[in-house]
Amino acid sequence: AGWFRRLLHKPKSSSVESSLNVSRSASSSPSSSSAESSSSSPSMSLARSVRLSPVSLSDINASGSARWAKSYDVCICHSEVDLELVEELVSYLEAQPESLRCFLQLRDAAPGSAVVTELCDAVQNSHCWVMLITPGFLRDPWCKYQMHQALAEAPMANGRTIPVLKDVDRKDYPKELRNLYYIYMALKENSFRQIRDTVMRYLQELCQSS
């Protein structure tokens, strides 16, 4: 009788175990999938949060680079009385390893074209705009016009409008540019380098986001 009872009990035990195993596997399935999703989620969020590596000069100069979407890297807005200083700045920028493309009005404007047209085209076809703010700049209505065109083109674009102050008191800094940090030109070499670095930083970000 004892062996008969054990024989009857054995299938019941195995069926209970199998049902338990089924229930365990069924209950573990969602948790495992959630574990997988939670384990994959950090990697996905990490991938999103990882910053892109800095763009190299070869990437910026590549034929398909966003740099070539415009004719010039930088447009120099200045008064005619500051032409000598601006020519030094342009020579410096164009001699850098990046060979920055500069628009210089008296050199690059098309003969016979309207001043307004040339100023607007220069702004629209340049990535960055250097505003050389001197007493002559503040007196020149064309400089102010070009400044307003640049601000209208990209009012919130960091790094595109680059104010450079020379021989101007802080109180005379144009109100339209008060929300932008400026470079104060004391030593030309340092200021020229700051301008170049600012232009290159923008080009790197431009190529990085494209």
C-alpha cells in the first residue's frame, strides 16, 4: 500500500513542479524583458549624451563640409579710416593654416554694384561677421547698416557676430550689441588670435551639427 501511495503521489508532485516552473518562467519573462530594456536604456541614453568628438581641420576643409555653403568665412565690417588695421587683420586670418576666406569691401566688392547690395550680399554669404567698432565705425552710417543686417540675419547665433572694440569707451558700445561679449583690442596679435579662434569655433560647431 505504501508503494502504491508513493506511485500515486509522484505524478502529482511532478505536475506541481511543472506548473510551478511554467508559472516561474511566465512571471520571469516580463522581468527579464524589463531588465533587458533597463540595461539597454542606459546605453541608449549614454549614446545620446556622449558629445561628438571635435571636428578636425581636414573635416572642416572637406569638399562636402558645411563651410563651403557660403562664399566667405568672415566678413569684416569697418570704417574706411580703419582700413590699414583691417588689412592687417585680413592678412593674418588668410595666412592661417585654415586659410580663412575674408570679405573686405574695398577689395572684394564688384565694381559698379550698389553699396547696399554688396553689403547685404556680404552679410548673407559669410558665416561670421567681425564688427571693428572704433570712433570711425560709430560715425559711419554704412557700418551701422551692416551691423543691423548681421543682427537681422542671425540675432541669436552665438559666435557669428564678433564685436571688437578699439579706442571706444565702454559707454559708447552700441546698444544693439549689448547682449554680446566683445573683444577689446589692446595688443593686435592677441586680438587677432581671439578673432581667429572665435571664427574657427563657430566653423567647428557648424560642421559638427551638419
